[in-house]
Amino acid sequence: MNNNRESGNAICQILSVILVLQENACPDNCLDTCDRPMLGGGTNCLVCNTRPVMLYTCGGNGTPWSMPVTKDAQTNCSGEATSETCSTVFRVEKIEGNCCTFRVLTPNTDTTSLNPYVTTNSFFTMDCDCLCCVRCLSDCYVDCVC
């Protein structure tokens, strides 16, 4: 775990809390806010290991940030992007200073699965000063992330 996280940006601070929680994958639940002290889950369900987030940039006009689900350099996530090529749901993976690395998550197409998202091998790093809003989604279990 990186302990060199700066404390000047509110979004970066919230993302730091999410990262610590995911690293610890706590089994209890508390207040339903982005920085609640534990990930959801408990005795009757799978322990959650991810607090998925949606990101909004300062110049995005209320549109969620979108990134490709693959490392294909030709994929453009603006305009006519589809849910098969781009996603707006991410997992915090690492924070260094004021920059955060995210993993792109996609909706799980397996209708028999209890897990709402699946991992991709698509990552990006964003300066937290570019973010004006983070929306936390329901805590969940995502396979292949720990």
C-alpha cells in the first residue's frame, strides 16, 4: 500500500479511502456514503472487495467519464461508443500523489452470476484535479482483483 498520498484534493482523499477499503475488503456495512468505513457484505452474502465508481470531469457537462474496455488504441469512447467497447464504471487500483490508477469494469453478461461486474485488463491513470465528482455504486465482489 502506498502511504505517500497527498491530502489537498477532496476527490483524491475519497478515492484513497476506497482504495484502503478494497485492500482490506472488510465484511461489515455502515453508512451508505462513498467514504463509509467498510465495504458491504456480511454473513449471508459474499464479502465485497470493490466499491465501483463513476467519474465526472470538470469539463464533462455532467457526462460520466468513459474509457475503452480493451487496450485497443483505435477505440474512441466519445460520441457513438457502445457498452461493448467502453465503460463508465471503474475500480480504484492505485494512488500516487494526486494521481489515481483505475481498472475499467464491464457489466457481467452472465445472468446466473451474482457479481454485477467483470474485470478488464484496461487501466488508466487520472490526475484527481481533473475530477469534480465521484459517484459510488453498490459495493460488490469482482472476480480476479485481489
